[in-house]
Amino acid sequence: MSSLEHHIKPYSKAIVKLLKQPIENSQNLWIDVINYQVEIQEYLNQIGLELVVKKDEGFAYLKELEDREGNTLGLVSKRKIGFEASIILVVLRQSLEDFDQNPTQFEVSEKFISSQEIKEEVELFLPETYNKVKLLKDLDLNIRRIVELGYLKEIDKNDFETKYQIHRIIKEKVTLDQLQEFKNKLESYVESI
């Protein structure tokens, strides 16, 4: 019988963590990702994954490699998040884009947003005819879902308000093209009502 110690590599824990969620530069495993980036990538290539390291943004994550037709091995399951959660993602992505486009306006490098601000932005984004009551009723549930997916990090919470940090991985997962495509689809939806 072989023991675990004989088979693990110095970067094994980083790979296991990356398979579950992104690693941020504030975590201990970040150093392993940086120091063993080539070795980690060689291992991940064997199972159809690519290591993406965003040093300037302070995180690393995995994405699936695609063939010429856009197919993958299917290691990562796609999650449907629903229309309401998609609207929140679009609002967050747009908010981060606006923040990054005005660097002199802000004295911090991270974008923070409160649950009230998310609510206000979502209300502005939706057409007049949309059932806002239902969306706002389920807003906390959808925000929790976005937190679970790793796009928001809860920073502070009190009885009245929760403050979040928008994780920069949202820029990787929701591109500007996708943002525009969603806005166009929403406009088409509004016109059809």
C-alpha cells in the first residue's frame, strides 16, 4: 500500500483548491500557484483545464480548454443561474467597468457595493413593465447565490445593510461582449412586451 506522502507534489494542495474555487493573492496557496505555475499547468492540461493567473488582479482560476468546435471534456459543470441573478451579474459587471474606467475618481483599487446599491442599480436596469416586486423580494436570495458563485465577497454586515466587494473574476466570466449581448436581449424583451 502506498502512502499519500509519496504521491503528492508541493503544488498538489493548490491544484485541489483551484478545482474548487479561485485562489486569491491573500491566501497561503497563492505562493504555490506563482512558484509552480508551469508544473500546475502541465498537470491541468492532461485533464483539459487551463490555469489563468491574473497577478495584477490578484487571483488565479481554472477554465476549460476547448477544441475547434468549442467543445470541452465537460469536467466543469455549467450552472444555470436564472434571469434575476443574471441581471445582478450584469449590474455588478457594469458597476466594476464604470469603476475601472474612472480610476482618478476613486482612491481604492477594489469596488465595494452595498445590498441597497445593488437594489437601486437593478431597479434602474429593469424595464418599467418588469415584475420588480418579485425580483426585489428574491433579491437577497439571488445575491446569496452570486456570493456562493464567488462574484461577490461579503465584507461587512449589520442589521440594516450588507457591504460586498465585487470580485474581479467577474470580468473574466462576464466579458464586455456578453454584457452588451445581455443588454441587447433585454432591450428586445422590453420591446416585445
